[in-house]
Amino acid sequence: MKKLLVLVDRLDDWTPYYPSNQVVGISDYLSQHAESQGYVINLCRDYSYLSAGYYGSLLAEARGGLVFPTVRAIRELNSFESGLPLSPKHSRALDASWKRAGSASNEVSFVSYFGTTPSIEWESIARRLFNTWAFPLLNIRLKRVQEKLWVIDSIATLSLDQLDEPQQTFFAEALDSFSHKIWRNKRSAKRYKYDVAILVNPEEALPPSNKGALKAFEKAGKEIGLNVDFITPADAPRIGEYDALFIRETTKVDHHTYRMAQSAENQGLLVIDHPSDIMGCANKVYLHERLQCHQVDTPKTRVILVDQFNDSDALINELGLPLIVKIPDGSFSIGVEKAKTKEELLECVQRLGERSALLLIQEFMPTDFDWRIGIMDGQILYACRYFMAKSHWQIYNHGARANTNKSGNADAFAIEDVPKNVKKTALKAARCMGNGFYGVDLKANEERAVVIEVNDNPSIDKGVEDLNAGFGLYQNIMAILLKQLDELNGR
């Protein structure tokens, strides 16, 4: 039987309930070394983006646990907007219950405990909302706007310290019942038309694919029977018209790219990049935990809780100087800084710590270039070397003057010419993330190849990544899309 962990902000939050060694304080949990886990119920008070509660669910998923709520559920709740209508079926059912209750108010409010509620007339709607916003405790208010039409007026989390004694009793019973159920992931609906939407943003300064590459994707797709259509963020309501969404705009978690990927997946589309890939690759703490769990070689790295960081000398003795300080959700080398001294380290931690509860501290590994290995569906598709920007220690130099080169040169390699340890390590890193489309960044020497990060939505530019494979690179990628569409549709 898989073990169960319950995460709380403070152990005294659990005082009204039976003592249990399964209850863990969030600070202790975040400080633990990576290990495989079973079920994790996150009861933290704050689930906002990059809070300790958010990281509780993020690291539980990275460590292979089945966590509740999931990071995806957290993101969906955080993006909730008042006035979301219930489906006609559930509106009719709720209307009937409301009439039987003889309520004089056009509002219905109740607390959901793992999808159950003491008010039996609202039980079915509580279960339905739990399937979308799967949180331990939710305070829900619904509003009747017209005959047989109800909307969700508000939905918010509750914490253990907000419960009165009767609520504590009902919560304990609901937790006991829920923890004995089998957790299953949602199954995607099957679709049968092969129309592919490629999401682009004409306003983006550094898109992951230039115009030449986009035209090549379109040509390669049409050669094998995929109807390719370019869409922009304004076309989000039309996502359901397609069978697949291929994102060629830089992805972020708190962004329309993530929301569009969520919407596409919810409507049964094949999605590249999948929401879980966007979430997982966007956060370096998640990546670190995931790579450590699967024993992928990385630079020596420590994850610190900013408000508990008090031993810089020990960290310097262990990792040496200079040190690299990273915020978890930076991209294009933004939020990655080098500290040459103890004083610079403390200053970086204080300043970057204002943006995230956790930071990564990493040993510095100087190299002339980084490898980028492009992998999709477990296959290596291309290999590139990205050289450091002139007189800089990174590929991108965001501090460079406008009239100078902000990035280094790149060259593409034949896959067979790439060192074996680089290919082996890259494939191992990609496998631990899934079977999506990844760009694995590595540093290598004669002795070892280490993974710096795994990127979703890797760059594919005409004249850069395709310099070795040419048009065949685009053909391979679109052929994998076709294969995955066939698999999704049972063909």
C-alpha cells in the first residue's frame, strides 16, 4: 500500500485531529531530499503562484507522488473568473434542488470537503466542481441568473485554521473516506479529424521559430495529410475546431500559452507542448527534483528556502565560488546570476528571493558552449552547440548594448557525431519528463555530461537548428505529430 503524507503550514494546524506521523510541516517537506512518494494531500493555507503551498504540490509531482491538489488544479483555480456558467445539465439539476429547498435567495453557498458537503441537496454539484477544482476545502457560491441558468459567483480555498468544530468533524470524515479511494487521471476524449493549429505570436521579439521554420512546418505537415493553420492568441475560443495544437510561441505558466494548452487538452486535442510539460519545464525546482529522482547527472545544486537561508559559508565550502543563483521560473537566462563572492551571493539571494520562496544555488561550470539536444517522443531529432555571448559567461547577454550581439553563435551537428555521453544523458533526462518535445541543455567534458535544464518548446529556426538535417527535421517532427494523432484516435 502506498504511503500517505499530509502537508500543513504548521503542525499545530493539525491539533484538532488525531496525531499522526503522516502529517508533515511544509518547511520540512520542502527541505527533504528527493525520493519516490505515494499519495500527498496538501493542506497549506496559501496556494498562490511560487508560494510554499504551491511548491508543496510542485515537488510532490516532481518526486513521483499522486498529489492533491495538483499544480494544474492550482493554476486553474488561480485563473478563475467570476461568472463562469455551469453546464446546462448541472444548471437544470441545481435549479430543481434549489426549488425543492424553497430558498428565497438566488444564491447558493456551501463548503466542499473533498467533493462532499453536509447539505445533501448540493452534493451532486459539489462532486462536479471537485472534478475541476480538486481541492481539499473549497468555499463555493453559485448564483441563479435566469431560469435554469446558474453561474459560479466565487470559489475560494479554505484552510484548517478557518474551520469551526462541526466543520472539523466533517472534514476529518471526508478526509478518511477520500484517502481510501483510488486516484485516477482524467481520460481524454478521442477526436477523428487531423487539423493542426500552430500557435504563433507576430508581436513576439524572440519566437521559438522564425518565419522560414514556420513555412517548413506547414509544408511538411501538408505533405503527410495534416491541415496546418496558423493561429494567434486571439483565436483561443476556436481551439476546439482542431485536432492538435502545436505551440510555437514562448510558453509560460502564468500566460495565455498555458491556458490555451489547458483548454486544448480539456477538449481532447493532442497538445505540444502539453500543460504538464509547460509547468514542469518552466520551474527549475521541479526540474531539479525530477532529475535527481531519476539519477540524471547535473551540476551540484542546492535548493534553499530564502527565509531560512543562514549558512552561506557551508554552501560556499560545498559548491565553491563563483556560484550560480537561479529563480525557479526564469527563461532565456533571465533570473540567472553569478555570484563571485559571499557578499554577492547574499545580495543575490535577498534580491531574487523577493520573487520566489525557493532559489537554486548551483556550482559554476565554465564551458565555451552548451549542447542542445532536441528530443521528441523519445527520439533525438537534432543537436546544436550554442556558444557563449562575446565576453560573457552565458549564451544570452541581456546587459549588452543594443548595437552589439546579445547571443553567441550556434552550429548544428550530425546526431552520429555527438559524443555518446551527451546523447545518453539527454535521452535519460527527456524520459524522466515524458514523451513531449524537449530541448535538453547540457555541459560536457571528457569525463561527464551534465544536464543544465530541460526546455519545453525548444527553438527551431531555419538556418540554425536545421543546418544539418535540413527539411528532414520538419518532416520528422510533423510525422511524430501524425503518429501521436493516430495513437490518440486508436488507429
